[in-house]
Amino acid sequence: MTQRAGTGAGATTANRPVLAAGIDVGSSAVKTAIVETTPGGAARLRAAVTGRIRRRDPIQIAREAFAAACGEAGIGRDDLAYVATTGEGDMVDFRTGHFYGMTTHARGALFLDPGARAVIDIGALHTRALIMDDRAKVLSYRMTSQCASGSGQFLENIGRYLGVTLDEIGPLSLQGDRPETCSSICAVLAETDVINMVSRGIAIPNILRGIHESMAGRYLRLLTASGARGVVLVTGGLAADTGLIGALRSAAASQKAPIEIRSHPDSILAGAIGAALWGAFRAGRLAAKGIPLSAGPGSSVAAADGAVSGPAGG
């Protein structure tokens, strides 16, 4: 499990660690993380569970993932000081409070890579670039349009058409030696391009590499428009796509962009980790006001803190 020193949003009581859960409800998956923050300011990931939605009720998946994460951490719900949600998690009825996605991804990215000063969050339906400082304060951001051919769902649809899984897409793309140009503006046009490529006998690795290069170019423009400099951490479901990471690095190098593209094995959990850390911070603030640290049903923390929290983290 990942362990990092606190960086601006740690949360403890004076004498004991704080346990908090973060639940990130996305369009295709629900990510749950349990984080422990120590009195010294260090934080570590105690447990993490990801559940794919696949036309199932995301709230039910959130409940199951939360229970599984508690089991993995060896704790009960009453051991948690805060249950924080993000993404579409405001629908989760057992949450203590909800935090904006940009805020949680910035905080989670900083936990995973303390050197990161920008994030490119590639989700199932949208991609966003955000700039942050060393305390995870979001300074600026940009988002793609809904129709852009640069989302995780688009890539999954292409993989399904080509007969390859998401796990196979990255390695196959890296094998491509003659990438085919693909539309970077419209998902419908891009899918039509792919159909035409298949009919022309273009090899799957070259199709996938062309798609990755198109996506990477779009993401790089997003980062440039945001003013990104230094280390950029890729988060979201496509952070594990080695072909996409390679294309992003190549695009940045060819355009001499002043950025370094990085990923992390737990990048998909960035939103959930960030939510847990902001939740722990919020719980500490409430504890300082004399409100007991407990996120159980009907707890005083939940009663005192049901509002949505913005970029300041609460």
C-alpha cells in the first residue's frame, strides 16, 4: 500500500490516527479507499476496492465496495471518522460529506506523487486537466467536450469492435510501427475512421497507436491551455494504459512541452484517496470544535457536515 507524508491536508486528533473512507463514483466504476493519517502527518492507504458498474446500480456497488474495503482494512464503520464521496457520489446515502472531483483528484495526485503540479484525469466520459500547488489547491482547469474522441468509454468501444480488451490495448499500441491518423474531434467520426481502417486491412497495433496519438495530442493541448508545467500525473481509468502514457510522453517531447508525464499503480484511485484525505482533514477540523470523530449512521459528524465542500477542501 502507498504511504506518503502529509502535504497540506493531513488530519489527526492530537493523540491518535484518523481513519477516513473515500468513495469516487464514476460513470463506469466505483472506487473506494480507506486512508489512515497519523499524528505526525504521514498518511497511508489501508485498503482499496474498485467495482465496475456494468449497468448495475452504482449506489449498491458503492455499498458493496465500501463493505469490502472495511473488511480489507480490518475495521468496522464506527472506526471511521469520515466517509467522503466525490464524483457522482453525492447520491450515496451513507456519506458524511461530499467533495468536488477536481479537489479530490488534486489531493489524491499529490499523495501518490508529491512532485506533481498538474493532473490529467481521463475518465469514461470526460477528460480534465488541472493545475495545483504543493497544498493541492486547484489553481486552474480545463475540460474536454462530451463528444470528444478522447474518453475511456470511446477507447473501450473501439477495443470491443477490434476484439481486444482494455488491458490488451496498451501493449498492442506499443507494437504499432505505422500509426494511422484518427479523428480527434468527434467520437462518431473516429469510430467511422476505425471501421474504414479495418476494411483496408490496417493492423490492429497501428490502429490503436494512431488513436492513442490522437488522444495524446488532444490531452497535451488541454494541459498547455491550463498552463501546466513540471510533473503531470495521469489519473482516472486510462492511467494504466501503457500505450496512451507512451503517446503522451512522445507528444510532450516532440512539442518540447515543459512537462513530465507520470503515472502510478494507484492512479485510478486518486479521486477516492483524495476524498478520504479531505474527509480526514474535515473530521479533524470538526474534532477541534468538540464534535466527536465518528462517521456512523446518525453521527454528530454527519449531522454537522452534510454540505458539499469545494476546492478549499472543506
